[in-house]
Amino acid sequence: MTRKALDITITKLEMTARPPGLRPPLPHGLDSGRCVLLRTRKPPVHFYRYLYGTVGGPYHWVDRLRMNEDTLAAIVQDDEVHIYVLYCDGCPAGYFELDFRPMPDAELSYFGLLPDFIGRGLGTFLLGAAIDTAWSRPITRLWVHTNTLDHPRALPNYQKQGFVPYAQEKSSILPLE
């Protein structure tokens, strides 16, 4: 059976200065006793694939699933690739990945919530934490790409928190079997 490519529009966004003001807090009813954000240093590939596949599965994230273990390990275990996992009530709820290898630019490579945690207001909090974490380093630009297969609130959330679109392009992806 032949898989059909999915057409997408990629929106490229950036921020060139730390946004002013306070970052969004945890949603009402969730406090630091129930939710904690932890950096995972040199994560095992199987754990990273779990996060990536569970968060990105509904949105057809495929790039990292197609990588062999050594190639993926070289990326996610690099000292300049920072991966933070949000845990709520002891369970992984979401994660973000910041790539500082192209300093003074930084890329928000991946960001998202596990399906069971969508709709609780955690995405706004988690994106704010990613932005604060990125700007705690001496960067001059933070950028991210999103596309039309991502969650419908992804692009508005990025823009609400200070990212500005600078380009769009058409592309296609071949979904996993």
C-alpha cells in the first residue's frame, strides 16, 4: 500500500529579544507540589522516543522516529541540546527541547504536551518556561517552526507569547506506516 504525502504549510517564527513581563503561571489548581519541570540530561533514546512519539504522534512528527539510535543519541545527548520534561502528579505531561548549538541563536526544536494533558492550560505555562529558559542564556534570537498539522492552538500560542512570523513555505511529509 502506498502512503500519500501530506501537504503542509510551515510557519517560521522568531523573537529577537526577551519578551517583557512575567511568564504565565501554572494553571489554577496546579501548583509546584503537583507539577514540576525538570531538565533531563543525556536522556536514553528510548525515553526520548517515548516523549517525541507520544507528543508528536497526533501531529505526524516523524523525523526523529526515522533516525537510527546513534544519530538520535548524538543530538539529544549533546550538552548544548537542553530537554525539559514537565511532570504533573508524577507523570510526564509535556516537554520542550532547546538547541543552543547554533549560538548566539537558539532553536525551540520541539514543544508539546502529551494528549492526556491537552486542554488544561499547561501549554501556555510550558511555552513560557521554554522562552525563559532560552533567554537565560546569552542568545540574540530564539526561533521555532510550526506547521498546519500541529495543534490548532500552537501558532496562536507562539504569537501570544512574543514570537513573530518571518516566513512561510509549502512542503509535504510522508507519514509513518
